[in-house]
Amino acid sequence: MTVRAADGYSRLTTELRIHRLVAILRADSGSGLRTAIDALVDAGIRCLEVTLPTPGSLRAVAGARTRYGDDITIGVGTVLTIADANRAADAGAQFVVSPNLQPQVIETARELGLGALPGVFTPTEALDAMAAGATAAKLFPASALGPSFATALHAPLPELPLVPVGGIGLTDVQPWLRAGALAVGVGSPLLGDALDGGDVGALRRRAAEFVAAALGGDGHG
């Protein structure tokens, strides 16, 4: 295993704290990945996750790192195994995201210098994720819990970093952030049909709205 400089953890923490938004790219076809990534970055998105099952995901991550360098923070999602984490690191990813809690993936990510966002659904899982070395706990699926869950969880655990993901639309961004979320992850409400040949201009407009919402605006105007 190649050990890389351990900067992904602190970089991801800073990125989430500043921009408060992760764009999640997931599709059955990878043909629109580059166009969508470029449109998102052009609209102000600075943190992106490309899911591993999306065809061409690792090539897209490597290409984005070449084009944008440290102007963006890009990671690989649906990382389920140690081998997946190594593949992500080899492609230039700066963090990995998992749908569930797998301590061995978190440990490998830290050894490789990557941030880690494991999926959790309960307070116990969230605390176990942080104890394993996660950057933050990905609350998934967030739509099944709602912002009140984060509020309640932060009453006894105010420093617990949560990133809700799943079913978060434009009007949900601020309620989650006001409830104490470190950042939010957004997928289809942001991407729409852009990865399947949809209107890239519309994607830019949606992205600008989400950026504004994450930074404290209402996402309109």
C-alpha cells in the first residue's frame, strides 16, 4: 500500500466548513461527466463526489484533478472496500464516501491521506465513525430523518460533524445547515438530467442557486 501525504482529512474538513456543499454525480452512463463537472465548477461548486459505479468515474476524477488542481476538492463515492479506496487514491481523489460504516475503509483512507465520509443512520454509528477516524459522518438517507434529527443529536454532541445526504432539495439546504450540519450533499435535485445529455445551462443555474443557498441565501435571485 502506498502511503500518501495525509492532507485529505484536513483539506476536506476545511472545504466542507467553507463551502458547505458537496455535489454528487451518479449516472448509468459516464458520457456527460466531464461536461457536468466543468459546469458545476464554473457555477461555483468546489467540492464534488463522483460515484464509483458511474462508468468512467475514476477517469473523470483524474481528469478533473488535471484540469483544476487544488482549485477543487474531488472524491469518489460508493467506496465499499479497501481496494476501492486504493483505486480512488490512485485516480487522484482527495476523499472517499461510503453508503455505510466500514472502519477498514476509513482506516485505509487515512493511511492514504484521504478524507472519509462514511454513511451513518444512528448516534452510535456516527460516534463509531468518528472514533474510526472519519472526517465527518454522512447522515444517509437524510430525508428519512429530517433536520430535527441533527438538532436533537447536537444537543448532547454539539461538535459532531454531520453531512446529510439523500433527498436534499434546494429548500432543504438551509434548514439542515441551521440544524447544525457541517455541509450537505446533493445529487439528483442538483444534477437533474445533465449527466444524460440534459441542458447544461440549466445545470449551471441550479448549481448557482445551491451555492447561494449553502452560503446563506435563499437560492433564488
